[in-house]
Amino acid sequence: LSVDLEGCASIPEMQDRVRRHLEKADLTSLLVLEGAGWDQELLGRWPHRSDLDAVCPDLPAIFSRRCYHVCVANSKALELCGLTEGRNVDGGALDQDEKGALTGVVREGAMKLLESLTGQEGTWEQKKR
């Protein structure tokens, strides 16, 4: 089961939904936490990996924007997939802040780099709107 982030109106609401999901989840069998439906316009800003790290620091987490062309990943997911600052990605992007650190926002073709965690090749391509 994935975290339903549709209609989240703030980062704290997003974090609360993740917390509630984790409280109900069987963490012994959960390898990666996935979710979908967020929209930065409703949240008030783009989510950042630190927002996810605050509620899910040890479990890789990947949450797709409602269009499935963009996602945000926590630090654990980025680390396990080997995503680092300065990495160029054909057909996609890894957003960085003004200091060059990854924000956790992963765009378009770069999302394929996270598929090793989901275990489902082409996951986002099938859902894009």
C-alpha cells in the first residue's frame, strides 16, 4: 500500500500522512515507502528530502507528484541508488539547492534511477498523466 498524498495542503500535512501510514504498516516486510499525489502548489513549496527524512529517516521513501513526471526521495533512497551531487542524467534532472546539495526532487528520466528500489521497471512511465 502506498501513502495517499492527494490534496495535501502543507508539508506538515504530508508528513502527518506519512507518519500515520508508518504506524499502520508492517515494517518488517516494507523495503521502500512509496506514495503519490502531492502538488507543490498546494503544499506551498517543493518538498525537500529533509521533509521526508524528518518522518522516515531509515527507510527509503519515494513520493511521486500527481503527474508522475517528478518525485521526491528521502536521503536514504538517494544514498541507496547512488544519486549524488553533480551527476548528469540524460532526459532528466536531480534538483540541487544553491549550494549544490540534492534537494531530493527527481525529474523525468532521472526517476528511472530509483527503480532499483521499487523493483518495478517503468513504474512511472505507465502512470504519467
